[in-house]
Amino acid sequence: MSSSLRARLVGFAFLGLLLAPAGCGGGAGSGDPQVDAASIWSLRCANCHGPEGRGDGPAGRAISPRPRDFSDAAWQRSVSDARIQRVIVEGGAALGLTPTMAPNPDLRGRPEVVDALVRRVRGFAPSEGGEPPGAAPPPR
């Protein structure tokens, strides 16, 4: 095995360890969808998408292609809430996106939490005045 191939395999194994918990566990139900969404974002999403949703989380820097930058206004205009909901629950591979976007099947029966996560993603969009997005999304 070449050293280049070995390095890539080790890198993928490390990435797998980082991403393994991304789609399972974490963010157990508190009864408040906003609280649950904040917890899930911190435990599952921010590692790749970054705390501000710019695709620059610690694990995200090692992924190719890089995770989605939710502060991209053009992307925000191009995608529906329903599409974001599906990606959150079903994962990237199910929708022809990168397989590194882990599915969250445990959220299938928690539509209020998924909606709160969509609002969080939408909250990273630049404001109409062009100011940078804030970490806490406004309610929609």
C-alpha cells in the first residue's frame, strides 16, 4: 500500500470517528423544540458546519467537499425549507448530496425540532442590509 493511500485511509478513519456520533444521540428531548434544536446544533451540526454555520467547524475543515456555508445568500434563496428538512432527517446521500452529511433518523418523529433546526439554518442568512448573520435565528 502506498504511503499516499495509507494517509488517505487513516484520514478517512479519523473523519469517521469524528462524524460517527453526528447523526446519533445527542440532543435528547427536553420538551422544548428550541432547546432541543440548540442542543442538537451544538452536538451534531456545529462540528462540521461551525458555530456560525459557515462550514468551518473542526471536522468540516477536513471534509471534501466542505460543508454548506449557510451564510451564502444565493444558497439560502435557492433552497426550500422542505429540502432542508429532508437533508436534516435523511442525510446528504439520500438526496444526492455528500454522504458526509449524516442522517438524523431519530428526528423523523420530531417535526417541531426539525422545524427549529431549519429556522436556525435560515437564521445564518445575511440580513437584507447585508450585515453578517447572527448565531441565533429570528423566529419565522
